[in-house]
Amino acid sequence: MEDCLFCKIIRGEIPATKIHEDEDTLAFLDIHPAAPVHLLLVPKQHIGSLSEVDASHQPLLGKMLWLAPRLAASQGCTDGFRTIINTGRVGGQEVFHLHLHIIGGKDRLPAMIHHD
């Protein structure tokens, strides 16, 4: 997609601090980190959201989940990390290109959902 922010990063039109790149994926630092470690792992193929995947995407999704702990460890998250895929407007997705957040740091991350 020509106007997609992440597609522009993948094509090198917008700079990013790359952590990992291979033929299928790109991982880079989030420009508005929610924690000391905050990476985004994106497929190079434009997929709008997790809702748009089909059976043909299984190898790519498996690769992304396989990469996540390795990328987290490479950034010092050896005692745990969080992975998040926001899907759709209600799910909090802001950039409509499938992406996996990898979030961590030295301290325990706060709860994602607060129970009253």
C-alpha cells in the first residue's frame, strides 16, 4: 500500500531504527515506546490486520512468533516480555498494517486490564 506508514518504513522511505530484517519481516524500535524495550515486528507483505489473515499466512505468523522471544532477548529482555497485536479500531490498532508489539524492560510490566 503506497500510503501505509509501515510499508514506507519497509521500503526505506521513512527512517527507522532497525533491529532485525529478513526476507519476510522487519523489526524496529517504536518511536513512542511504552516501556524501556518496545519493538514492532511487521511482515513485509502488507496485511491490514490480524482479521485479514488466512491459512496461507500461517508460516509467516509462525515465523513472527518464533522471532519474538529471540528479538526480546537480543534487547535484554531475558526475564520476560509482552507481545501485543492490536486488531481493528476497537482493538486499538492505529496503523493498519499487521504488527506485533514486543514490550519489556527491567521491571514487571503493569497489568494490561484493571479489574475493579
